[in-house]
Amino acid sequence: MEHIDVAVIGGGQSGLATAHALLRHELRPVVLQASDRAAGSWPHYYDSLTLFSPARYSSLPGMPFPGADRDRYPHRDEVVAYLAAYADRLDAEIRTGCRVSAVSRTGGGFEVELEGGGRLSARAVVAASGTFGHPHRPVLPGLEEFTGQVLHTAEYRSPAPFTGGRVVVVGAGNSAVQIAAELAATARVTLATRRPVKFAAQRILGRDLHFWTARTGLDTAPLGRFLARPPAQPVLDDGRYRAALAADRPKPRSLFTGADGAELLWPDGQREEVDAIVLATGYRPDLPYLNDLDGALDVEGNPQHREGLATNVPGLAFVGLEWQRSLSSNSLRGVGRDAERIARRLAAHLARRW
């Protein structure tokens, strides 16, 4: 069996930032990426996705996001190209097409099992596989009875297939509002939410919001120590989305109360035939390979950790979780800081153990 220092599971922004940090602490990581390239979930997001933070605040450690306009909001494909270039510059072994199926404890650390039967022995393991592979599909009234199309934003690419149709988008976050407004240009769209959408100004006094959160330290404050769950995030808006909802493009509405075939039932008693429901309801940690590792996950499948270090499994860490330590933990701009802390602590743990 091959023996390695640290197995980093996931080759997206979290895995790459972690590999960079581990190298700084003289550990040799092996990055295990399930897909055929080191870009994580970014190639699979919807076509029009742009970052919510400007390019100047969207870099991993050691490599600024490219481009002369530092205040632009990079497109999805720019992020994919950036991550690929970052991976090429790393002096770390990145193995694509390597999906991890299970992690178990051994006397000397961990055994990492790969799909297809391969196995690795690792002194430590970092779970950096993100959330995209685990879309959250909440229980909604009548959803199981609805006979139209139901898809999650993980499956949404562009408005073209919905042109001329009747679509309901469920959710009140940034992606929900972005997708609903995009669809409303070619379809009849309702944005269904449990509570009204909350907006935050994208720019304040001529500066992007991230300038102010960085200046005040709010972006990196260790709020995760005190709040178990992140607060609801407002929709960042330069005025376009607030205006779109005010014009009913998309039409904001309280969540439907049931379904009858292809018809949705609304709180006011109205019935309406709908072609498709798009669930913009977020994601959950994608960690199926830890299901049989005692103490790694709670009964709901969430990692048991404190600021990224597993509380019950020495040598196991997590990077890229939402609210791992701060508001920016699962973002390009913030994951590097979390990765550095984890690498430093893993290095100290391994030095004590070996």
C-alpha cells in the first residue's frame, strides 16, 4: 500500500488552498480529485454565474486573480481558468479521476479507499470536497405530488429550456434571485419564499461591500465560534434585483401550500399550472466517504469539528465548510486563511505523534 503524508480530498478552491498551506509547513499533500480536472464544482455551476466579490478580493494565497480591472466581478469560466492555473503552479501531486469511497482509522493514521479498489495510507486527512455534490432538497408542501419538472440549481444551466414557460423558483438567497431574474427575461416566473427577500447594497460610498467588511475585519472575524449556524445572508444588489422584483419580473410570492398534478396551490387559494420548479435551496456538506468513520459526522451527516479540526478524530480536518470560522470560510477570498490554520495545526499534531 502506498504511504503519503496528507490526503486532501477535493481539488477545488478548498483543496488547492489546503495543499498550498501544507507545503508551507513542509508536509507533502496528495490531492484526490474525483473529476478530470482540478477546478472543483465551478465548471458545473449555471452559465451566467458571476462572483459576488470583485477580483481584488477573490484570490487564493500566493496568486492574485488575473486581469487589469480589479473591481470587476469575475465570471464562472474565469474562476475555472484561474483554479486550473493555480493547480499547475502548485508543487503538489494532484490526482484527477480519483474518487474517495471511504476513510477508516488505522494504527498509524488513516486508510483511504478509492473507487475501483485502490488504497492509500495517510498520516492525516483533510476533507475539502465542498457541498455541490449534496444539493439540499427540503420537504415542501405538495412537492412529491407535483407532476411538472423539479430541478435543483445544481442542475440548472441557462434559461433556454424554459423559454415561454411558467417557472417557480424557490429560495431567497443570491442564486435564487439571480436565476429567477434571468429566467424572467424569457419566461413567466414567480420567486417563492417563506419570508421576504432581504437586500444589501453591493456598493456603499462608492466602494464594494467587501471593501468595508475587509476594512472592519467582519469578513474574517471568528464568528463561527459563537454561532452554530450562519445567519441568513442578504442578496447583494446594485439596484437591479430590487427593481426586478418590484416590477414582478420575477413576481415575489409566499411559498405554495400544496400541489395537484401540474398545478400549485397558493396561500390565497389560487391554483396555477406550472411547468417547472427550480429549488435554489442551497447545499449540505458532501462527505459520504466519512459515513463509517466513527465520530467524524453527527446523525445528520454534518461534520463534528471546531474551526475545521475534527473534535473526535485526531488527524482529520475539514476545509471549505460554510461558517467554518468566518463569513468568508467557503469563498475564494477566505478559504486560504482557514487552510493555513488547519495546516499549521495538522503539522503540530503530526510532529507530536511521529
